[in-house]
Amino acid sequence: GLNESKHKFMVHLGSATRVIDYCDSIAYYRTESSLSVSPVPVYSIPGNNDWAECANPTSAWQYYESHMMGLDIKYWNATVDYDVKRQVDRPENFAFLYKKVVFIGLHMVTNSDANETMARLEDNLEWVASNVEKYWNNIDAIFVMGYSRLLAEENAPFYDAMVTKKQTEWNDKLLVYAR
């Protein structure tokens, strides 16, 4: 298990609540409580059940921010093995370098507002590109994480841009996407 291992962190890839929880605040609290006892820092990425598909997305996002964002600081105060950076305008996005891999967490959930979704995807691409550039000389791999449907039409601009970057600029680095 994690207690006997040399693992340094864990990433919760979305859905702090279940559909049957109806995005109730206690569901976020329950997930936070469960993750807070991890022996390693936990990073959280929002999923569709965390806000976008809730009856009241604004309240749900507030619950997510309160209970799921910044868990690594709230319970572990980060780590000496790596330095976590957060995107200024999207603090749910994070990045850090660990053992020649840049780990990048993204808020990839789409919603009914196409303009907001596109703006988020553009911000995400900028966040990935800026971190790859920042760590370029110290990385062998780029590990991107985000809760999304890989083949969803609304995410295509992001994934197409990532493929282009891989083919043209990042061709000597391993690119991994986890969802």
C-alpha cells in the first residue's frame, strides 16, 4: 500500500461527488475527509460531477473550491521533493517537475457555455506550453492529466494543438495524457 511505498503524490482525477449525491456539500466534505488521511499529498482535478452537471453549478463549484482545491497545501504543506506551481487565473490547474517528468493537472470539464469552455481550453494549452518550456532542459516526459472525454468534439481544439506540439516542437519528449 501507500504506507510502505516510496510514492510521492496522488492525483484525484475528478468526480468528488457521485450523481446520486446531487452535488450536496456533504459529498465534497466526505471526499475531502477520505483523501485527507492519505500518507502522500493529494492533488485534485475537477470532473463533470463536481460542478458542470450539477443542478446549481455555481454552488457546486464553490463546494469544490472549498473542499477539493489545494488539498496538498491544506493537509501536507507541499513537499521538499518538488515545487508545485498553480495557474494564476485557474488555480485548479497545477504543475511540478519530479524526476525528469513535468506533471500537469488541468481543468478539462466542458460545460454549456461554449465560450467559457473554449477560453478554459486555451488557458490550459498555454499552461501546458509554458510549463514544458520552463522545464524543457530538465524533462524527458510530459504527463498531462485532466478529466475529459478524449474524443469529445468540444475538446478537439486542445487535443489537436497538443498533437501538433508533439509532432513539431516536443518530438523528442514522451507525451502522456491521463484521464
